[in-house]
Amino acid sequence: MGKNEGQIVIKKYANRRLYNTGTSTYVTLDDLAVMVKRGEDFIVQDAKSGEDITHSVLTQIIFEQESKTGNTLLPISFLRQLISFYGDQMQMVVPSYLEHSMQAFTEQQAQMREQITKAFGDAPIGKNLKVPLQLVEEQVRRNTEMFHQAMQMFSPFMAAPPAKETRKAEAKDIDELKEQLRALQTKLDNLG
């Protein structure tokens, strides 16, 4: 049977080959990455033991994507913070927090795309069209507020940071984001 409760079953063999039981074809990690992007639900099982190894295979896909493209989604500071949570009291909270944060980010991303489309129509962003920094600044502000609220929810004894320090951190984040946007706009201008 190719599916397990609505999930596609991928079998991983000792020779490291992956077999999609739903399509009866061998697949690669790149194929699995495409399936993830399409929203297809699958589980990866060790062909011999039947053990669920989905987590390690998805982690391997992330590792390969990070090393292939040179465009890393996981900054070193994030990786260091993530590693520091292993064995920490907060370790149990981190997975659900990250899952919630990614879901909120995905929803905000859709809202931001909608705002850009309303502001500029379906015109591609290029040499003569620049994304207003106000949209990006507002998004950074919302993300920062959401992060602080979530951390307080998970740790009710955590004191709220002083407003002055928060504003400084937000201003620094916004300045960094502005610089990144300028660099991206320069690259777009050079391509055009």
C-alpha cells in the first residue's frame, strides 16, 4: 500500500535509495524537496525496520539545500541559539514555538504579497519599481512584537524588555533590513 493514513510512504533502503510507494518510482532528496514545496504529505520509513526516519531525511534535505545554493536560510546566530537549547529547560517548548512562528510567518508572507500586489498590481518588481520600505518596516515591527509576546507566553516569569532597548533593537533590525533591501535593489538594477 502506497499511503499511510493519507500520507505517501517513502521507503529508504540500505543502499540509500528512496522509493516512493505511491508512484512506484525511485526518488531523490531533490524530489522530496519538491514534494514538500507542493505541500504533499509523506513519511519516510527505513525499508528494513519500518522505523520512521522522516525527521532525519528532512534535516538532510535542509543540509543539502543550505550547502547547494549558498543562500542560507539558517544564519549562524540562529544555529548557535538552536544548539544552545538542547538539554535546556526550554528544549520542550522550542519545537512548538518554532512551528507556530513559521506558521505565522507564512501567513504574514501571504499578507505582505497581497499588500504589494494591491500597491503595484501584478507588475514585477524590477529596475523602475521599488518595494516601499514602510511595508517591510511594519512587517519587522510585527514580527518582533509577536516574538516577544510568544516568549512571554512560554515563560510567564520573563520580564518584558525595557521599551528603550526594544526600540534600539528594532531600529537596528530595520536598518539591517533596509541595507539588505538596498543591496537587493542594486542587484535587480544590475540585472535589468
